[in-house]
Amino acid sequence: MHDRATPADPLAAHDTVLVLDNLVKRFGSTTAVDGVNLEVLRGGFYGIVGPNGAGKTTTLSMITGLLRPDEGIVKVNGRDVWKDPAAAKRSIGVLPDKLRLFDRLTGRQLLHYAGSLRGLNGRTVRERSEELAEAFGLQDALGRLVSDYSAGMTKKVALAASMIHSPRLLVLDEPFEAVDPVSADTVTDILLKYVAHGGTVLLSSHSMGMIERVCDGVAIIVHGVVLSSGTVDAVRNGSTLEDRFLELAGSHKAVEGMEWLLSSLD
Ligand SMILES: Nc1ncnc2c1ncn2[C@@H]1O[C@H](COP(=O)(O)OP(=O)(O)OP(=O)(O)O)[C@@H](O)[C@H]1O
């Protein structure tokens, strides 16, 4: 996260790609997201971490227009995602949490669908699909049904689909989940190159090591509240990100009970 831009500073405002202003989302009596503020600048590589159920996916879904906030504002490139959704969504690439892909399509058809939906012509889609497939190591899989892909391959084709229209902002929910270390390295390289050319990445992950290696900003969210945010160095504050995370999220409780599990092992 970077310092909040003031309206009096037009250059800073221009460089702010994403603004979350007091976002709130409730599901019945559960407040999943409880007043989240965040700003991400152009060229930022920003990570959101938090324990299971902390509100990461809910936050990302409100950013990408998949889930309407109860309160608060989301702006992407100055456009309100919920008041001007078409304009805001044009500049976003999304990897949602539950990959609801049209998996009766082949990888090639899926990329074609994703590109066409974003207004690309057939030739551009074909060229970009081949390049993406090569970058993600999916060349041999493009002709196969996505339903037959492994979990990691599915994640990679979904990532490729999220990028095909060269969005300004990529919002990626757990992009490294189920992805092998070599592929994760490749994905990281692609994202770093994208950021170096002015793209902006916001991702959630449980991989503290990866966040420390590649992100310049991070927010730790617990029970829907941002407990710490800023540069990775500022948040880890002389410790490792994992230790800082455990400190804020509450390190593991001593396991009591469950003797039934252990007794049969004696
Ligand atoms: N559609 C829904 N209906 C009811 N409750 C929901 C819904 N979506 C999320 N929640 C609740 O909101 C809270 C935040 O969930 P969310 O999926 O955002 O967490 P998360 O940080 O992404 O977790 P994880 O790391 O496990 O993916 C949880 O308590 C969850 O049960």
C-alpha cells in the first residue's frame, strides 16, 4: 500500500490504480469485510494475506464487480466499479477463487472465448493464445478439454485467460494454489515483467515466502479488518512476514482433546 493520494495532487491521483474506501460486506450475522481501506499505485505488486475466512476473497470479489459491497466504494482507474461497472471492468483481469470455467471447452476455445468477450479480433486472440500457452507451458494441452486438466493446469489456463486482453490491473485470488514450484516461478516471472511495464497486480496468497520475494506492498487482514499494511519491509518490521502474520492472526493454539485420534496409535 502506498500513501493515500490527496485530491490536490493530480499526478498521485492519476497513479492510483485501485482505491478501496471503507468497504463492508456482511453475510447475515457475519461481517466478512469490516471497513477495509486500501490504495494500490500503478506498477504495484500488492499481496493480501490472512487466515482462512479472513475476508480476502470477499474483498477481491467486491473489487472485480462480482459481489456488491454493503458499504464503501471501489475505484479502478478512477472509475467506480459499482456505478460505472463496464468502464471499470474493461481494465481489470480477474482470476476468481472458485474457478467456474467453461470446462467443456478446450484450452484454446476457452482462451478464444475470453479474448472475444474482451473485444479482441480472431487473429489477435490466436496469436496471444499461442504466446500465453507457451509462457505457461500449456502448448500440448491447448487442444484438450479443460475438464481433463489437472488442478495446476486449470489454474494456469485461467490465469492466461485473465491476461489475454492486456488489462491494467490483475486481481488474482490465490494464483499459486496447486501450481508446481517450476510453474509458480514462471508465473512469477510473467507477473514481474507485467508490473515492470506498468501493470498492477493485487493477489491473495497463503505463501508468505512468495509475497516477501515479489510483492512491494502487503496487507494482513484478520476477521475482515486490515491489521497491518504498507511496504513488505514496514509490515514485517524486522521479523519475517510469516512471524508477523502469526503474531497478528494468533499463532496456533495448543491442541487439547482429540485423545481418540491419538489413543489408537499407542
Ligand atoms: N456467500 C457467502 N455466504 C455466507 N457467508 C460467506 C459467503 N462468502 C463468504 N462468507 C463468509 O465470509 C467470511 C470471509 O470469507 P472469505 O471467503 O472472504 O475468506 P478468505 O479470507 O478468502 O478465506 P480462505 O483463505 O479460506 O480462502 C467467512 O466467514 C465466510 O464463511
